[in-house]
Amino acid sequence: MLYDLCTTLDRSRKSLVLLAIDILAMGGAFAAAVALTTAGRSAPLHAGEAVATLLAMLAVGVAVTIRRSLHRIKLNAYEMQGLPGTSAVALGMGAAGGAAHALHPGTLPPQIVVLQPMIFLVLSVAARLGLRSVVLWIYRTGTARTRLLIYGAGQTGQQLVSALRTDDTLTPVAFVDDNPTLQSLSVAGLAVHAPLQLAQLIRSERIDRVVLAMPSAGRPAQARIARRVRALGCEVQTLPSFAQLVLDEARETPAQRVELAQLIGPDRVEMDLPGSAEAYSGRSVLVTGAGGSIGAELCRQLLRAGASRLVLLDHSEPALHTIARELEEVAAGTEIVPVLGSAGEPGLAARALADNAVQVVLHAAAYKHVVLVEANATEGLRNNVLATRTMAAAARDAGVDRFILVSSDKAVRPAGLMGASKRLAELVVQDLAERPGNTRFSIVRFGNVIGSSGSVIPLFEEQIARGGPVTVTDPDVKRYFMTTTEAVRLVLLAGASARGGDVFVLDMGDPVPIRRLARQMIEGAGYTVRDAQTPDGDIAIEFTGLRDGEKLEEELLIGQDMLATPHPKILRAEERGLSELETASALQEIRKAVAAQDDAAAATAARRWIDVCDRRAPEPGNAPAHGPGPGIAAE
């Protein structure tokens, strides 16, 4: 009830309460002063004189109170703002009492004129401070307060404690500080503890949030402490210094991002690719995996190419919603058709193609995370192989003009199931390309795309933002890289020139050492690498070892025979696939393993059929895998 009373009273009523308290204090102070000065006296006081003096003092006291707006000062701010005003009221009442006594001298002792203001000052201040304590107690018992542990007992931490002393919702409980000289001491009324006691303090003191009040520490150090606190199941917040807040320096500056030219070389950032708009302008195009990084960029560039209709197929509702909303906001003359579901559902695939009169299919849907696919073999093969077969067959049956499979360099002599699944997807598409029909099937194979799902660059950025360490599998691991925009433009360009059964390989330049990439990203973000030479560096690089399904270096070619194309960054590989009977047998084995959820059987079947195919391919010779050169036949 008391809590409801405190929270429902409006400002004007609270002011009236404070004014009434001051008037009562004035009257009480006068009565107390009279009692003290007349104790032991036999002569009675003249009532008229006492009343006149009291009224004069009350009139002046109330007038000064209202003039100084004492009744409008909040209790929390009274100590700083109210004490001078209350002193002015006391002085005013003393002056009024002295004037009244001088005009009507009589039996009233003159000491009353001095004692009454002094007693009023004590009563008024005590009443407000007592009322503030009661109100704070009511608020604290009526609401749940967030209990704070402050990491850092320096100037910023002490200022924070002072600021929260009278807060209704937050209560500082204790300090934690790395400085041994402060530990076991009391600072700003709170005990200072060592960081080793952090977990125990969070449990025993029921801490809701840890505030990092150590702005002088670097971002990596703060990030490491924050990560440790979150691991203990507690919220964490970083507080800038109060000087930074005033100077507007508290906005957290994100880590600088390294320029792409620094990561993959200045000659690899392609900004002047020929267009392929004529192949897609005015056409109905379906993109599978439209919500992914590659699929979404395909949709954006197809929109700019003037496609008449874009059919977005994805089984992730949030991803599909995001890309559909983005495209609908900028689409001008292009119909956007979102289709929620899997490309592996035959009925859905056939309906999406037929209902939208699709002429071109770009199949970008795939599971790409090596470790996840390795641990979920049947699901990886179902999505990457069987769904590709379903979508490609539906495209052929619907009379689609072109079907373009977006593949990966991990499909070349795969070390793991993700690469094996992509290689089998290529073999399935190659098989359909050799059968009668009007659909021109093609495959575009390339390496890592910067910023795409599964790429190391977003992982490194996240690890750097957390303060490290940055994890690299092996000191000698290398990967090919290309920007998303460049890769997608080349995919569209290659698909536009496909004749049927083509395996296009994109020129990815030279492979990039991942160890060097990690160092460049750390230094480009404004930090130093912590290693044996610089033990005081900000962020360490840790080597975790190659995981299942990973290789030191990826390849782009299975054989050595390549044909040039009109564009120097697009090459056509000459590769042999499985026969029609072998492809059917491989699909049957994989379907059987997937239906039985037998990961071992699925993995065995995938590797066996890839071995059958790869044994027919010549070993790669000295022909370059990343561009035309000696030994490559011209088209």
C-alpha cells in the first residue's frame, strides 16, 4: 500500500506534503523555543504577543519557502540544492521574529527569536532526510533491484557507486579489481575483491550484472573479461569514463575492417566485369538458397539485370523473409515471388517452376559448413545431392532453358563429406546434361567467398571483436578467396554462355595463407598479434589442427585439361563423369542410406562413387589451376 501511495502521488501533491511538513516544523520549532526559554519562569506569556510573533515568522518562512521552491525540490537532490534554501528560510524567520519583538516588546523572551530558526533548521532537514530514507526503503522493498558487481575500483567505478547511491532500481554490491593493493580494502563503502573470487561473488551475492568500469584497459582486455563473465551466466556491460561521456567519446568505435585489397591482393578486386544482363533481362529466374549469402547476391544482381520475375526458394523462413523484403523495397518492374520450402521436395519444385514459367534456375542451395556436414552425413547428402537431383530433374521436365549449379572447390578430390556431396551434385548435373532435353545444364566452381556463410573472415572478425584468440587450423593452410560481388557476376556470366554440360572454373588468383590473413585482420583492426616475439600483444593466433574433412590446400581442377572462354577469369574444365547406369546406382545407394539414417553407409557410398570417377581422370600436371597458360587449348 505504501509503495502504491508513493508511486501514484503526482508532483503537485508531493509538493503540498513537503510544504505542510515545513509549516509544521515552523510551528513545532516555535513551541519548542517557547518551552525552552520559559522553563522555570513564573510570569505568564502574553498570548497576543506570542501569536503575533508566530504569525510573522510563519508568514515570512512560508513566503521564503515558496520563493526558493523548497517544496518542489526532490528528496534525492535535497542535500545539494535544499540546504541553502532551508537556511535562508530560517534566517528570514529570525528576522521576522526580531522585527515583531522590537515592535511589540513584552513578556516574550528575546531568545525565542534565535532558538526558533535554529530548531526549525534541524527539524526541517531531519524531516526531509528521514522521509527520504523511508521512501527509499519503500521503493527498495516494493521493487526488485538489479544487483551490480563493479569490475574496476578506480575513479570511474567510484563515480558510478556515488551516482547509484540513491537509485531506485540499481544497487552496487561490491568491487572486483586486478590491483592487489586495493583488494581486501573498502572503496566508496564497498569491499574490493580479487578477480579469482568473481564466480563465487556472482553466486553468493546474487549478482545480476557485472559493469566493467575500467575505460583505461584496452578493448581486447575488456572483451576477454566480458567473455569470462558471460561464461558464468551473468550479464556484462562496459562503462566509459564520465569524462568520455561528456566529451562524446563513449560511442564504441567498431574495429576497423581490413581493405579487401590487403587480404586478397589489389589485382584480385575486380570492379570492371562485363555485363550479362541480356541473358536474364525480361526472364523469369528461380534462385534456390535465395536467403544465403551467395543466393541473396544472385537475386540482387538479377534484379539489376532486369529479370521480369524472381522466384526466391529457401527453407529458412527468416532468411527468405529478409531477402524478399529487401528486394520488394527496390524492385521496379520485377515481380518478387518468395517460395518457402526445400528444393528437395519434388512437388514443390515442380509447382514453383510451372506456376512462375521459370526459364532460368540458379541452384545455390547447399549445406556448406565442413564440420557440420561431416557430423551429419545423411542430411548433408540429402540436401546437397538428392535435392540437387530433384531440382535439376524438375527443371528438365518443366522445359527450363538453363540450369546453373553453384559448386565449390571442395568438390575437387574431396577430403570430407561436404566436398564429396558437392562433387556428387556435380556428377548428377553432368549426367542430366548428357540426356535428351532442351535444358542446358552447367556448373560453376569456385573457392571461398569473402563474407559468405562458412568463410573464415566473418569468424575472424567475430573473434577479434571478442578480444581473441583467433583460431587457425594449421600454420600452412591456404585457401582461395574472391569477393561475393565478383563471384556472383562471374557465375551469371558463365551461366549466360553455357552450351550444356559445362564445368566452369573461376580464376581465384593465388591461394592465400590463412595464417597471414589472420595477422592482417588483427593488425588491420588496430591491434597487435601476441606471439613469442611480442608477448604483450593484444590478440593471439592459436592453431587448433585440421578438422575432419579439411585439407591444407584446396584445388580447382580434377584434371589438367582446360579451355579458355571469352572472359579470362572464366575457364572451362574438361572432366569425365559417371555413366548413366553408374549415376543411377550411386543415387540409389545414397537414397537407401538416407532413408535408413545410416551415416556410415551414406559416407561409404559417396566416397566409393567419387573414387570410381576420379580414377578415370588424369593427375593434374603443370598446367595452372587458376588461369589460361601453356598447355591449355583455346576454344
